[in-house]
Amino acid sequence: METPNRPIELSSTITCPECGHAETETMPTDACQWFYDCKGCGCVLKPKAGDCCVFCSYGSVACPPVQAAGACGGH
Ligand SMILES: [Zn+2]
């Protein structure tokens, strides 16, 4: 594991579990996003139990704090 400065991916494609609509969003680097309004059906997504944000639950890429540290920084 000699990749100390892995580039952090800031784009994550969220797939709605209700309607299957996928939308690519840019993630904030310093915060976890708890709610996400699906642009397909309008439902509000929330993280699954144990996940720190909607990107970890429904996104194609985990949120930046998780990418950097391997875990979310203590929320
Ligand atoms: Zn939806």
C-alpha cells in the first residue's frame, strides 16, 4: 500500500433505490451529506444504518472523508 496521496474522487453517481434513477453529483470535501433529493422520483434518500452519508449508501464512490481515511471522521 504505497499510495499515500491517492487522488480523491469528488464525483459520485447516486442511484435511487426507489426508482433506479442515477445522477452524478459532486460531493463536498469537508462534510457528509445526509439527505439527497432524487431527481427522478423526488424521494429523499437517507444513509443506510452504519453509513455516514448518502454517497456511501447509494453512490458509486464513497465520500471524500472515507476515501481519505478509510472511515468517516467521527460523526
Ligand atoms: Zn428516485
